[in-house]
Amino acid sequence: MTDLIILAMLLGGPKHGYQLKHEAGLLLGQRVLHDNLVYPLLRRFANKKWVKRQEVPGERGQTRQQYSLTALGRRELVARLSEFSERDAASWDAFRFRVSMFWLLEPEVCERVLKARAEFLQAQTVQMKAIQRGFELNRYAAEVINQTLARTRSELAWIERLHKLEKSRKGKAGDYGDGV
């Protein structure tokens, strides 16, 4: 998912690798991403022509690399965001990231993502209730199950709100703006 985040961060315009390391790190809940993660991805993206690398003057006279998303890179990002596997549906981070990018995706893709996540959560609810019925739980294990069920109910309610937003946007081109 790091590769998708880095590509998405370039939607707003060109950035230096250093800026991408810090901004993507924040989005992923880290302080900063390691050079050995970011720069190989940027090289691979440049080789595939998803990003354009350009030398620009730095603040202290040095030359810096600046990366910008190409049209091919934007198409690749949209295609990859449009894929949403069962594994993605089980991942809170993958789901949340897709939702943040709904402005870029076709309404049918958004609906498919919402449906897949809801189905995962409904199956998780069945599993948690089976654990409640089938096991003698100590107070802390019961708290974990109850918290999981509460979070699942809350997320399912959120998904319903997102469904309503999606239904209201159908047929409204440009409804999401151009920001990341």
C-alpha cells in the first residue's frame, strides 16, 4: 500500500523524495519512511513512466530530484485503487485509504469497495457472536469481543453514510474536487 500512497501524494503536484518520505510516513502512522523504501519505489515508478524525475536547484545550491505523476501514472493509480480483494476488504488501512480516494474512482468501484468491506464486517460480527456463545470468556476477553462488535457496528453505520454519499453523487461530474 505504500506504493499507492506515494503515487497518490503526487496527485497534488511535484514533490521531492524527502517530502514524500515525511508525508507518506505521517499517513502510515510513522514519523518518516526509510530511504530504502521510498527511493527504490520512485526509481521503479520512473522506469515504468508513472512518474517523471526532474533535477531542480535546491535551497543551498545543490541539485535535488523532484518527482511528478504522469498521465500513465495516474491511470495506473486509478486502476490499482479500483482493485479491491478480499484481503483488502479485511484491512482497515486498505479500506480507509480507498475511501479517501473515492473522489478519483468511478461510483461503481466505490460501491463495490463499500459492499466488500460491509460483507467482511458482517462475517466478523457472526464470528464474534459465535465466540461469545461458544466460549467461557474472562472479563477482559469479553471486553475485547464487545469492543470489536461496537467498532464493527460503528463502521457499518459509517458505510451506510458513505453509500448515501455515493448515491447522491451519481451523475454529478467533478463532485470531489482535485485535492488529495
